[in-house]
Amino acid sequence: MTTKGMAISEGVEAHPEPLTERIARNRLSLADALRYGIQIAACLRDLHGSGLAHGAVSLQSILLGPAGAELRNSDGPTHLGDRHADVTAFGVLLEELLAAADGPEDLRAEVCRLATECQKEALDMRQVSVNLRILGLQARQAAATVRKPVTLPEAAPKQEPVLAAGPEMSHRSRTARAVRVRVHLSLHWRPLANLAAYALSGK
């Protein structure tokens, strides 16, 4: 049976996987657990809007098929008298999904709070569905967040300060150059002067 695009399996279909087996095989991510919860909440919302109730909501009644999570009910939906029982049972189901899932603690706390409210206050499934969709979006965003290492910018090579050549600097440069020239000439001509002195001495 299909209610506004949400499937309710009547009996056993070809190759569906019970949610209990999926959980037994491996733990769920919080995003996946909420996705299943959102699909079941939408199913109950549409059933209640059509004047019907499921009457047997539990973890064991959920099958995972190509369309997602489906509620199995071999006896068919009952009348709306069991609407509050559906909501209370869904709160228990949400707690069981949460116990089988891993995710951020702040989001887990919000899901736990919603599950408790379903059991104590028998909320309208339209409200529950909206709240679950918001939590599901937050869980997907948290799962998609990738922490990238912070890359510090490379330090620019240190450059020596370049001083402008003013008049005083030019004068100093010329003076230093003149001193080097005099020293060079002195070193160059001193041996010749000594040789001339030696020759004139007649020794």
C-alpha cells in the first residue's frame, strides 16, 4: 500500500532488508538513523491525515527497500483511534534508532528530547516530521564537514634595507674610495722607492 508516496509493505516483498538486520550488521550513522526516522514519520503523518493509523509501529516492522524505510503491516492500517499509540510507539522507535547510531552529542540530545516528547505528549506527526527534517539536515551537514589543516602563509624573504644615496652618503663613498686608492698606490710604489734609495746609496 502507498500513502502519498510513502510505502507500507503488506506482507513480504522481494528482497527487502529488515532494519533490525541492518543494525545487527553494523551501527548506523546519525544521519542515516534520522533519514529512516524521517521516512517513517512521513508515513505516519500521511496515514493520520487520511484518517488511518498503523497500530504496530516498532523497529521490527520496518523494512529497507529501494524507496527507503517502509512500514510493514500484514493486517492493514486500522482506524484513527490508534493515532496517539502510533506517536508513542514512534517515540520508542526513535530511541532505538538513536541507540544504534553514532553522531554528535548535541544532535543526539535533541533527538532524545524529541523521542521523549513523542512518548509523553503524543505530538502531532506533522510537527514531529518537521522537527526530524531539521535535525536530519543538521546531521548531514555535520557529517559532510571536513576539517582542513590550517596553512600558514610563507614568510617573505628578508630583504636588507636599501638606503637612498644622498649628498652625505656620496661624499662618504668618494672619501672611502680615495683612501683605498692611496693605500693601493702606497703599497705599489713603496718597493720601488726602497730600490731607488738603495741604488743611490752606492752599496
